[in-house]
Amino acid sequence: MRWIVLKENEEIIGSTSFHGAPDSAGMLEIGLGIESEYQNQGFAKETLLGMWRWALTFPEVQTFRYTVSPDNLASIAVINYFGFEYKGQQMDEIDGAENIYEMSAADLLSKWGRG
């Protein structure tokens, strides 16, 4: 897990982590949480892009996955901003229905570079 910290005052405003190592097909899923008072200010986009660019340094990573509740319109807007492709839904035992979005590591590198 990595904390999301404001530079100006070192306040923790969220966290992010991958849901484990890449699976046997090279898929890597990320989790993200931003405190409500800091949402809709670009921190999610900055955090996700930074984590994905870091993960691109590992050749075993082939696909990035993001799952989100169909009701979480803000997170869906963020993932659509990056150009992830909707792949369907899954039922999570804890979170319920989740939309699945994916992008290949090659496409992420092509669209967003290494930074």
C-alpha cells in the first residue's frame, strides 16, 4: 500500500495499492481510495497514472485492470478518461456488482508514456 500525501502539508488524503502481484497472464489490478473532501480535484488521476507508470517497469505486467461499482460515476469517469475498455461485470462477495475495465500495458505506454 502507498499513501497519497499532499506535498504542501504532508497530509494523508488517501491510499492505493495493487491487489497482489500480476497473475499468470500478467494482469495487475489496482485499488484506490481518496478522502471525500479531496475527491474531484485530480488526485485519483495523478495517483493512478503514477502507479501504472511504475508498474510498466516490470516486463511481466501485460494488462491493467480496474473494477468499480456501477454506481460510482466519479470513478467510472476517471477510468474512461484514461481510455480503459469496459469488459463486463463481476460479482464481488464483499462489494457486490463491479464493472471491469482493462487496458494492455502496451496501450497504456502508447497513450500515457512513462512520465
